[in-house]
Amino acid sequence: MTLMESLQDFQTPAPEAALNRTGDLRKELKRAGLNGFLVPKHEASPLNEERLAWLFGFTGSMGFGAVAGERAALFVDGRYVLQAREQVPDEAVEQGSLTREHIAAWLGETLKAGDKLGYDPWSHNVDEAGWLARVCGDIGAELVACESNPLDALWKNRPPAPSGAIRAHPIEYAGKESSAKIEDIAGDLEKLGLDAAVLDRGDSIAWLLNVRSTDAPHTPIILSRVILSSDGSLDWFVSAERFGESPPDTLPPGIRVHAAEDFAAALKGLKGKKVVLDKRSAADGIRLHLENAGAKLSFERDPCQLPKACKNRIEQDGARAAHIRDGVALCRFLAWLDDALESGKAVDEIGAVKKLEAFRIATGHLQDISFDTIAGSGPHGAMMHYRVSESSNRRLCEGELFLVDSGGQYLDGTTDVTRTIAVGKPNDEVRRHYSLVLKGYIALACARFPKGTTGAQLDGFARQALWSAGLDYNHGTGHGVGSFLDVHEGPARISKGGDDVALCAGMILSNEPGYYRDGAYGIRIESLVLVTPAQSIEGGDREMLGFKVLTLAPFDSSLIDVALLDAEERAFVDAYHQRVREIVSPLLEDEHERAWLEKATRVL
Amino acid sequence: MTLMESLQDFQTPAPEAALNRTGDLRKELKRAGLNGFLVPKHEASPLNEERLAWLFGFTGSMGFGAVAGERAALFVDGRYVLQAREQVPDEAVEQGSLTREHIAAWLGETLKAGDKLGYDPWSHNVDEAGWLARVCGDIGAELVACESNPLDALWKNRPPAPSGAIRAHPIEYAGKESSAKIEDIAGDLEKLGLDAAVLDRGDSIAWLLNVRSTDAPHTPIILSRVILSSDGSLDWFVSAERFGESPPDTLPPGIRVHAAEDFAAALKGLKGKKVVLDKRSAADGIRLHLENAGAKLSFERDPCQLPKACKNRIEQDGARAAHIRDGVALCRFLAWLDDALESGKAVDEIGAVKKLEAFRIATGHLQDISFDTIAGSGPHGAMMHYRVSESSNRRLCEGELFLVDSGGQYLDGTTDVTRTIAVGKPNDEVRRHYSLVLKGYIALACARFPKGTTGAQLDGFARQALWSAGLDYNHGTGHGVGSFLDVHEGPARISKGGDDVALCAGMILSNEPGYYRDGAYGIRIESLVLVTPAQSIEGGDREMLGFKVLTLAPFDSSLIDVALLDAEERAFVDAYHQRVREIVSPLLEDEHERAWLEKATRVL
């Protein structure tokens, strides 16, 4: 999808649609003997799953719709409150906060004992469906799995399921043969006394089979299903038409490919088997089929998630190469921006986004951007998930900040980087806040920690300087990043809740503290870091891990109040800037850009 | 229990006992048609629950025994590996690590499909029993709840259940009437649409009813059960004989007291009710009875745990008073120790423990010590849960460290403090390690953090300096501490796993980083801290929390390498020492002790 196409998403559909379609759905439910129906919308889902957009006109990336009795409701998180109000008519659809408590309370008010609430078991994961069943149970109502989604019967012109070509992800990028990955995971299953795993995540399958496609926006995953047995045999349920002339040559020969339609029937074959299913990602429909088949379910994490997150040598080398390439594009963009602003040219958010994308395309290797660029000038920078639209577009103004959070998908790696730029001369308060964010960024980047440490234990490092000043930011500090895959991947993260998975060598995570002043400005500094064994420390008695910064783009020195940094922090910035200059400068063809980089990376 | 009595615990029983008793148990199981039986031992359980000591001769504070087929096994954690090897004969009882994985693997090897594994549902919590049922299910075996514990039929001279007098915990210490606590918790239940809570924790009940007894070692809890209804009515199952002449006057008048034996029958009365039960503490027997009665179970945290942890003003004042009193005892002890060592007197671990206890008794307010004192000289200091015995007792030697971790139970508060003392002149490496631990202690003590922050996010602060040096410690950084209750209480903690509960104003937690060199020395610095709203910070835009240190005892300055502290850290130590001196000195009667304190708290 191009930038302009993705901007189309933000055109508000006619509010009447929500009224009419909700009415039609109610009739359909009545016919089916149901008192209500649920319409969830997950992040990064394909167009044919955009039921919430069809029903209510809401196009946010995540939400939860419910129609029950004479009421209808849309639940969204903080990011989408304003957008939902704009897109969805209040009179037809109530709005609530996207939390289990709020949804349960609404259902409790709306349903009565004996009611039947319909749900599409292929639209909810096992964990969510289990929770909904308990909510209904408490009311005395019944959660009823629908054989087919009643909304789909009404949705004319529903887009088809993703059917893009499935391409090989060659060994020069993947670094490990698919057959070896399958063997390892099958071996893990066997060791645990498990017979099979049912895989239902597009990223796990793309990683396991060394294949990529275009099934989610900006994310080269393949929405499909796999049954992997502990003996190493593998059944893949995906349309073979997507292979074109022949299957990708990265696929191990023994793999059996079946039509997606045959998946449910194949689950019957797991009768009596001990089967791993990931509660938090697998569709509840899989659970239902497996339970009906008499399989014994073991709700464990998808066994591909941890090995996928720990990048191998080749993937690590690829990430470094991708970041050098992306760093060149970024430095060119920052040079262009500085130049345009200094020469008094009018620059607006859309113009900047297009220019940045053009520099990435100019690398000759961009497959896609890795998410819709966040480019917030002034107060827009404080809206954490701001996406520019034609109507919101804003010119960069003297004395303001400009926050740009963007990334690229390259065959050898996925990037994600945020830099905040001062337009004109920033005031002291802004420089203080930027410097506090930078101190947090540095504290995390420099952390050494023993094996077994979780992201929750490190999260505070990035906040300590802000906390001491009575400040904070309302988002996590770091998320995992895939290798030409999701720009947000699990299972590790650096955040308050990130205590269930230890950081391991080879993981790539973001380091992105920030500070946001509502209605005024946003500051975020984000680089990707690679978890690596720390150099041995004199007198140390443990194996330690640390981070290596992958991202290569200077910080805006005009935003740094050097007096707030200690000697080690200054040395960190200087060494980083030197590294950026040494690596990127020889790759810049334009002398003017080189001169800019020279200046931007001067010693503090 | 006096120190000498508790030392008796460590006398190893005759190894034959384990052989004979295991054999007797096998016969008993055979009669009952069972193939095995489980014998868990939880922390701080009363003497009549010491089944693992009776069966195998193992007297550690925690463990898990299993007898199945011809095999028997004892699972203990790292603390008790050596002790278990000494106390329990290898030939009769295999030993394993106290983890679910190890226990499940052993059961998997030992049981076969169709076997019946017995368990006492009153000895396992709901969570553990559920896990054991799954383990058995995987084997094809059955977990069978025994009506009575088969081991108790064999145990001659089994001690009676705790029957100590139940005393009032007056409002001048409790700070809030029991009736008000009950009203609040009942109100919380009502708000959540719940009908009742079954309480099964001795600390929750002691707190809720403002009563104390002596039901666990050094811990004035009352092992009993309560059914609290959302209408505020309360049934307490406890022997009324324990009240003496009349019930404690802190008990609200409406409370109904029943014999403990009537509890199971009373659960039947909860038919159709929505009942809160804490999976991780409540006996599985309660779950069985409630399910049989047709109650609807809601597995939530014990509703007393969080409010109990957030001490009210009076409890906070009490904690401050208890710590001043305890600080006087500690300073006197440290002065005595320095004096004895300087004058070349022989001091051994038992002698030091007795002396410290004597100083606490001399305050005139000690109810009990709050746990068996850890007093480890030299290599004993590196054994994290070392308890001195007559056979392990060791003289303090020149050039070594002496780690003393101790606490007192006072009516107005519970204390827990660790100081590490140099015997003679410490070498540079030891001083470096001590200083790194101290830096972590200071970083945590000085932390400011917003409401909602969990202990997991702060844990790293106490480790950062050690981590940078390639070092760490294998224990959590902080645990909650009760108000004349458990010295270890939930629900918050400062540790890797402490991410489920945010720290709240009024909580009392320990701050106890350490460093341990096996076979050589242990360093730990521990003070209790009170979570308090932080003073408003200029330019801050959030409500922040911080810690106030309660403990009053100087650090051993000879162990501090001042060059390793920055200016703020030095100022912290100096200010703390000044505060200790100003508060404690006027309370020392002995001029010699005052002189010692003057010297010990000199500016660095």
C-alpha cells in the first residue's frame, strides 16, 4: 500500500452506514436466534477482517464492537477515542474504553439471563473467548459459537483473504534452513512429551518455513495454519495458488501443503494427541475443533516465538546492513529537513513523510515501510499514535518540535527509529525534557545485565531520570522487532509487564523513552538495539549481556543541554555520533549531505 | 520459642526413622487403595503440620515429599540441599530440586496409567492441587483427595494444632477498627458483584479482626478461617477456648464465632453464591467443599492482602517508633561487637545472636524476634539462609566479614535489618563489593516513581552498579513487612517477578541488595522503607512516590570505598548517619555507646 492509499483509510465513511448496517445485523441475528454478536478488530489484520470498519465505519487498527438487544457499542483504547468520535455516530453506537472491565460491564447491563450472545470463534483467540464465556456465565447468558460469521452474509464486496504471492526468504537472509528450524522445534515438542503444535501466527509460520508474503499491512507475514508433529512432519494449510509456478525453494521437501479449507478436518486427526496451542494468539475455533476431536490441549506459548526472536548470526549481520542502509536514508532526510527549514521553505508533515519514504526507496532495497510513519509537528508530537491525514496535515513552525517515528522493511532486516528535531531554536524547558529522555535512553543502552534478566527489570533504567524530575511517559520502553517480519514482535519486551521472558542474546528490541506535553510537543528517542553477550568485565563473576545500538542517525544536538549530562553520558553521545559519521558519511554521495552529517555529529 | 529451642530443630533425627515410617505409610496407602501420597511442607507452618519432619526427618522450613510405589523422594530448594543430605538417608529417599518441573518428572517416572495418587486437600493450595491434577492427568493417573491424612493415623504424639491465647491488637496499634475494615472489604465485594470471601490466611484474619496470637514461629498470626459476606456479616471458625475469659475487645460485636470443625459444614451454606477464594493460599479442601456445595468460585487475591499491606497513619507511626527502639538495640549491639572485637575478646556466631537478642529484650517491648537470626561470619555469610547451630557455630576472625540479618516483633511494628561488619581491616576487593552493594541500596532508597510502578521496575535500580561490574545476587531486592505480623508479606515485592502489584503509599518493604562470594564472605545491606508520596518536584507533572528509610543503624564506614561513591551518594550516607545519630544517641544511656555512635556516624 502506498502512503496515499493508506491515507484513504482515514476518510470518514458516511455515518448513516453504521445505523443501517447495525440494523441489518440485528435482523440477521434475530433469524439465527441470537441476542447479540461481537465484532473484534485486531492489530495488523487483513482487509477481509475489517468488519468493524464495515459495520461502524471505524478504521482504527484495534477495537471491539458489540451489538446486543437495542444497543451497540464500540470499545477503543486511548489512541482512538477522538477518531472513533469522528467516525462513528454517537446516537447509534455508544463508546467505551477497550478494557475487559468495561466490555464486561456493558455486556452485564445489556444482556439478561437466558440470552444467547453469538461470536465468531475464528475472530477471537482462546483466551478472549474463555473470558467472554465467563462473562456470559456470570450473567446467566450463553456464549454461542457461530458456524459462520453473520456479518459476512451482509457484507457485499467483502475483500478476499490475502492472496499475494508467497516468496522464498532465502538462506542468505534467514540464516538457518527451514528444515533445521522444524527439526529443532519438533525436538523440543518431543522432549516435553507433546505430540504436535498447531501454529496460527503469520509471523511464526513465515519464520519457520523461510517464506514471506504481504498478508498484513507493512508486515510480510503469511496468515495460514500449520500442524507440526513431534516427528518433524509438517502440514501447511495455505492456497498453493499463492506459490505461482512452484513452491518457494526454501520449503523443505517433506512439507505437505493443503488447502486452507481442509484445516478444520485435519484437526480431527489429532484425536488423543497432546497438542500445543497458544491461548493468546490461536483462534478459539481451533480449540473447539481440537476439543471435539478429543485432543489433549496444552496451552503453551507458540514454540516458534522465542527462537524467532533470537536472531542468528546471519540475521544479526542482516540487521546491521539494513540499519546502515536505513541510516543513510535517515541522515539524508535529516539533512534535507534542516536545509529546508533553514532556507525558510514551507515543510508540512505529509511532505516530510513523502520525502523520508523517497530516501528509503532510493536505497534501492526498500520492500515496504515497516508501519505508517508517525510525523507529528508541535502538538501532534504529543499524540503518541498520530498518523497524518490530509485534514490533520500541519506545517512545521519555528520554535516547535517535530517527532518522526518511521521504519523500513528490507529483506535483511526491519528498522524502526524515532528522532525528534527542533524547528528553530528550542527553549530551555524543551531542552531539559529532551535531555532527561536522552539520559534514560543512554542508561538503558549502556545497561549490563545477567542472563535471566527480564525487560521489566530494565524498564525503570530508561525512566529514572524523568522520574527524578516528576515526569514519565505512558508507554512501554521497548518492543521486539522481527527480521523482515513484524516491527512489533514478542515474546520479550522492555516494559512494566515484560517480566515473563528473559532477554536473550540475538534479540532485537527498541529503546524508546519519551516525554509528551499535551497540546504542546512530543519528544521520543528510539533506536533498535541488539542483545549481545557483554565483554567480560574485570572482576566480574557472571556472564552478562548488554545492548549494541543498531540505528545510525544523529540526535539533534541543539536539543541537548550538555550541563544535564554527566561525563559518561557525554562520552556516549560523542562516541555514537562518531560511529554514525564514520559509517554513514562514506555512503553519502552528496557533499552537502556529508557536510551536514559532519556538523550534526560534532563533539558536544 | 527461644533461640536454644529453635536450635534443637537442627538436631538430625535418626535416619532409620525415615525408612520405618515410609514403610508404615506404604502399608497405610495400600489399605486405602492408593499408589502414592504427597507430603508438602510450607513456610511458617505450625508443629502439627511438620509431617515432612516426622516422615523423613527433614526439618527445613519448606519442602515437598512424595511416596509412590517403591520410591520416595524429597524435593528442596537451594537453601536446603545440604541439610536434606545430612538429615535424610539417600538410600531410602531420593532428593530433587523443589520445582514443578522436577516433581512432575519424578511423578511421571514413578506413577503409571490407572494409578491413584492420594493427597490431603487441606495441605495443598488450590493452585498446587490443580497443577498436580494436571500432572496426574497427563500420566493417566488419578489425583485422589483423602478424607483424612493417612500419615496422621501413624503419627503418634502428633502435636496439637496451635492453641495459644488470642489477644486483642488494640486500636492504638491497629489504627483502624475491625468493624471499619470489615465494612470496607464487604463493600469491595459488593461492588464487584460478589457474595462472600472465604479467608484462609492467618495474617489476613489477624489483620481484619485486630487480633494476634502465636500460631506460626515468630509470627503472631492466627491460623483459622473466616467467611465474610458482602453484607458485612462475618463467621469466624476458631476455638473460642483460645479467647480465655472473654473474646478480645477489638472484635466487632456482630461476629459469629464457630468451632473450627464446623467450617466444612458452613461452606455448604454458600450454595449458589459467588465466592472469592485465593488460589495461591486457600486450601484445596475449601474449593472442593464449595464446588460440591454449588458455589460459584471467583479466584481472586485474598481481599485483605492489599489493604493490610498499605499501613494506615497509626501503623506508620508505630513502625517509626518500633524502628527507633530497634535501632537503639542494634546500635548497642554494634557498639558491643566493635568493642569486643577491638579488645580481642572471642566472639562467635551464637554469642553474637544471644547478645543481639538480649539488647532487643532490654528495650522492654520485644514480643519475639521476627525470624531466626542469620549471623554468618566469613564463608557462612555467603550462605543466604544460614542459621547457626551448635555444630556450625564459628568464631569471628580478623579480616573476615560478619553478616547479621535479624528483626524484632513489637506491638507497634515488625523490624528486619541486615548490617555487614568488617572484623579488623577489610581488603580493597571487599570494600569495592560493599560499596557496589551500597550504591544499589542508595539508588533504590532515593528512587522517585509514579503511582502504578511495580517492584519489578525498581528491582534493577538496586542491581545496576553490581551489574556494571559483572556481579549480581540471587535473591529478590525487597519483600513486604507486616505490622506486628509476618516479616515477609505480600502482595507487593521488589524483585524480578514482582510485576503484578503496584507499590502504594503506606507499604513497608525491605531494600536489601547483596553480594556473595561462595566460601569466602557475604555482604548484605538491608533497611525497611516506607512508601510515601514524594514531595512535589519543581517542573514535575505527575504524582510521584518515594521511600523513607525506617531502619536506624549505621553502615560500617570501614567497608565504604568513598572514591566509588558520587557526591550524591556520599551526601545520602552522611545525612542518614546524621539522622541515626540524632535520633538514637539521646536514647543511649551508656556514654561509651554514645561515643561509639558518634564515631560510627562520622561524615565520610
